[in-house]
Amino acid sequence: MPAKSVQSLVDDVRLVSEANYALVEAVRRAVREQFPDVAEAVKYGGILFSVGVPFAGVFAYKAHVSVEFGRGADIVDPFGWLEGQGKGRRHITLTTLGDIACKQLAAYLPLARRAADAHSSVAMRMADTSKVL
């Protein structure tokens, strides 16, 4: 089965919920405003955003949209909106378009990218070290 395209996923979200479609599109715009060279890919049922390494994703659920940060646990949370207790991930739950501004999504995006970049750099250094040993 061929991989689902981003547009196909967005179209499916729209069929299920116009409100979630508007949220997903607003998140995509916010990401592109800060990272014009962002790559999008469908993975894990949502859209992953990458600039070199994956740093965030947007996922539509029945009653909300979640913006996930794979290395969110590494972010010092400046506004207190990050949710989750897992080892690495954190997320922000969005239920209205106003939540994007209210929950300071634009401020979290560069923090998420820096955390992902830092984790990637550490992993690469560890891999290089293991080759020497």
C-alpha cells in the first residue's frame, strides 16, 4: 500500500471535522512561518515536521488536535502548556483556533527544534565514539 500523502491526510481530517481541519492547517502555517524549509511527512497517523531532524508533529483526534514534541521533555517549559509525563515526548492540546495564540505555540516551535537538534547531535557523537571503541 502506498504511503498516504500529507494532502490526503488533511482531506480526511476535513471530512471528519471542519474544526480540526482548521486547527491542523493553522498549525502547519505556524510551522512554515518559522521554518520555511520544513519537510512534512505522514507518520503515526499525523503530520511530522522536520528540518534536518523531526522536531514536532500534528495529530487530529475526535475532540482536539495535539501538537507533539518528540524531545519535549528536554524543553524548559516557559509557559506551562506542555502536557505529558513520558520519558521524551510532550504535547500541547488545541481545541480552538484561539488556543494557538493563547498557548504560545509559536514560542514552543523553536524550542522543540533546538531540543531535537541537540538530541540528534548527542546521538551522532555517541555513534562516532562507539565506532572508535
